Amino acid sequence: MASSRTHTSGSRAAVVALAAATGLMLTGCGEDEPAAEGSVDNVLEDVAEDEAPEEEPEIPFDEIPGDELVEPAFDGLYDDEFLADIDSYLELPVVLSGEVADLLTDGVFAMTAADDPGIAPILVVTRDAVPEIADGVPVTVTGTLEDALETGAVEQMPDFELDDPLFEQYAGAPFVFAETVEVSPAAG
């Protein structure tokens, strides 16, 4: 009996191998005929079509949205001329040069005209502290001139409370939300 079991197991393996080989040989026959639905050739063809990259139109580098350099609406001194046209710069990028009039907190200071401290100061709000600044230091500020100091504009600022008495005189007035603050060389 032991030999018949071995013989039966061997016969089954031979039948399975023969069936697989016959299937492979039949797949190679009739190459002129289209592949049957669900066949290996048909599936591979479908996968190749799905993975083929779609042709995308080439966009010249200078036309890629978001990659352009934005020219500031104003680049100059914080002075009477700027203040005369301040409404035309609202919600636009500006570069202002002036002098720190009052350092209110680590990331907030008032800036005035370097040559005319009598000009009403404008509030400058930064995301981070600027350790190099102090009252009287000349600075150049790059940022967006915001319409009015209000809670929504500065609510994400740490240590900034709009109802703090330090900011009362600036409530409702335009301010600069600065991306950069650079200490300017001292005039002299």
C-alpha cells in the first residue's frame, strides 16, 4: 500500500505539471488572434495603458503661478508722502524704512520717520521677536500693510492681547504685518 500511495502522489504531480505546461503551450499558439478577456496578455496591456503618463502641456517657468516675485506696492521711507497715499497701499506688500519709536513687546513695535519723530507712528507686528531692535534703531520692514488692527489679524500671535493698554492707541489703525525686519545702518 505504501508504494501505491507514493505512486498516486507522483501521478497527481505529473498530471498537474502536464496541465500547466499544456496551458502555457496553448497560450503561445494563435498569436495572430486577439488575447482572450482576462488573459495574462490582456491584463498586462491594460496595466501598461493605465501606467502610461499623460501628456501635460509644458508651462514656461515664468508663467508658473505662485513662483513670481511680488513687487512691493511701496518701497521707501515711512514719512508724510507715504501717509498721504496710505489707503492705496492697504492689503498690499510694502517695504518701509523708519526708526523704532517704541518697542512694545518682543514682536511688536511702533515705527516712525527717522528724520521726523513728529509723524504719528505705525504699528509693526512680527511673528518672531527681533532681538537687535530697540528704541531709536533705524529699521527696514517688509510685509503687508493691513487695513486695521483687529483681533482677527493678530489672534495667532503669542503674547499679543489686543485689549492690552499698550495697543489702545493703534486699535483700528493700519499696521504692518512684517515678514522681515532688518536693522538699517545708522545714518551718519
